[in-house]
Amino acid sequence: MDDDDVIGSESERAPEPRGTLRRGVPLPAAVHSHRRLAVTLLVLVAFGGVVAISRAGVHGLKSAEPAVQAAGPPAPPLSGQILALAAGQNVVYVVADDCAQDCRPLLVATGDDGRTWAGLRLPGAPVTAATARTWRLTVTGGEDLLAIQDPAGKTVTVGSTSSRFQTHKIVDGPPLARAPAGWEAMLDLCPRIRCATPALEYVEPRTGVRSLLETQPPVPARVLGVGGSQIWVAGVDPGTRQWAAAVSADDGATWATSALPGVSTAAGLVAQLLPVPELDQAYLVLGKPDGQGGQALTDIWSVRASGAPSQVRPSTALGAVEGAVATKDGRLVLTGTTTTVLSPDGGEKRSDASDVDSTRFVLSNPMRGPHQLLVAAAIRTDGAASIALSGTGDAGDWDVRPIVLAR
């Protein structure tokens, strides 16, 4: 691919070198002698004049200090939508629609929780916002590598804030006994166009080699959730025609199964599986798409690696939900037109969309982020592309930070 045709900010130009001063031509000795005398007289006269002026108090004289150049105006935030978001242990990656420049997608990253941002270069031709929305973004490995897969599963592009992005063609390889430790997030469900039955596969982002797991889950996986080293799947058991969940704590080598007889099997429901590896449990969330990117939730279940599942029942009906994330202490955060936090003990906190500096915003696509924080896309009424971070997920605890690239 042509590396000159990329998405991202252009590299900064180096400042032009300044010219050097030319040395003067040496003067004869006699001229030096006369100049020394003249200079001495001028210095004495000037000194006397300065003393007289300072005593008389003359106004309107300019300061001898060099003039301080005024700082330029701060760079404005990106104006557009967040098309995709992914977070690692230390870095948050965002594909944003920069509508200040013909709404072209940009890949940007922050390593300090949104305080500063840098643009990153991707190989290949520029893409539309519609194409960028179909990318699957995954951050994995100790290096916080970002892997971008195209929707057809033909290529994977990988890089980071400290390494150049490269695109690899995805090719089939031999089965794997287990997913590589630290890279479990690269697991995905094999689509029906390639797999007749649901199966888990792993794409090695550094080479593009795709492999099926040797030991597949005992449940036909309809939904997948990965948290830390735990791999969760859930689906409808063809034997019982009821939902069941399976979890692996050893990167897919062995599996434990839990029956979920109370979960609705109604057609048209979309499922999410949100692991809480710290507590050996996960949330299974089901809902009906509302046609506007959200869901009307119908079922919320707490599933445990061992033990009976339990249904989570909000006190009142939830509005449209844009996304969900489970915290390390077992709370479930649901975002959208309202932000709702459900606790394992039955506690519930709910509030409407919040505001920052009188600008209203709602949260979308929440996930676990760097430094024990939650991160989400913040949809603001002023159109500034922003992320939001929180230590608790509570509605009043989100810090909204716009994406501002250095000039």
C-alpha cells in the first residue's frame, strides 16, 4: 500500500534554519585608537544623560527588555463524532470524524487520560466515516497494540503510539491449543459465512495468522465476552433449547458450563456478555434494537462461574441503552439517555444526561479503560468530539475531555 496516502494528521514541518551573521573586515590600528577615544567620550555623555533623565522622570520610553511574544490561541477541539473507541492498560485510541476538514476520519490516541492527544498515521487510502464504523478495534498485549480488522476479515492493521502501523493479510493457520496469554482480546466468533457452526477463532495481529481453538466451548456461542484472562460465551443449547453460559480461565483450554433456564429465548433479541473476572462472574444483557443505535433491555442476568445465576431487576423500566460495562466490584453501568448503575446488592443509581460547562452530553460505548478508570464516548450538544472518564461509573462522576490535537 502507498504509505503517503494515509489517515491521520500530517507530520509537523521542521522550522526553517536561521541565517548566520557575517564577520566584519578588520580595521587598521590607527582607526582603533581614534575609535577608543570617541567611544569613551560617548559613554561618559550617555551616562550623564541617563542619570539626568532618570532623575527628571521622563515618560514614554520603551523598556529595554525584549518584547514577549503573545501566545497563540489554543487549538479548538475536533468537531465531529467518535466513530470507534478502544482502550488498553495505558492508552485510549479513538477514530474521530473531523468535520473541520471535510469530516474525514482521524485516528488519535491519548496516554494521559485525555489531557493531551496525538494523531497517528494509518497505511492505505483514506476511508469514509461509514467504513470506519465497521472496523473492529482491539487493544491487546503489554505494549497496548491497537489492532484494526476490516469487516470482511481480510486484513488486520496493527501498531501503537510508539510503533508504525502495518497491515497484514489474514491467512488461515493451524488450530491453537489456547489463546496466547495477554492477547485473549483477539478472540472472536467465526462468522457463518466461514463457519457452519459457531466457533471461536484467534487472529494473531502481528502476523495475520487466523486459527480456530482446538477445544471449542460446549455451548454454541451466540455472544462472546473477554475480561482479563477469562473467556465467556453464551448461547442457546440445542439439546435443552435454553440459554447456557461457559467460561474458560485458562485461555480456552478447558471450559465450565452454567445453565440459564430463565433467560428469554425470544427471537430478535441482541445479547451482550460483560465479564467481571475479579469476581468470577459476568452479566448477560439482552434487549431489542430500537433502530437508533440503542437497545430496549428485556433481561439482565448475573452469571457465575460456579453457582446458580440470578436475575437483576431494575426498579423501573430503563430507557434506551447505548452501552454497558461491568466494574471490577461487580456493578453494572448502563449508559444512554439516562445513566444507571446497578449494584450486586440491589442498589440502583439513575440520573438524566449530564452537562459540562452548560453543554449537555450523553455517554455511549462505555468500557474499562486505563488506570482503573471507565472510559466512554461523550456525545455533546455542541458537537465537540470528546471522551468521558470515571472512577465509579456514577452519573455525576464522569469527567468529559474534548479531543484537542497539538498545533
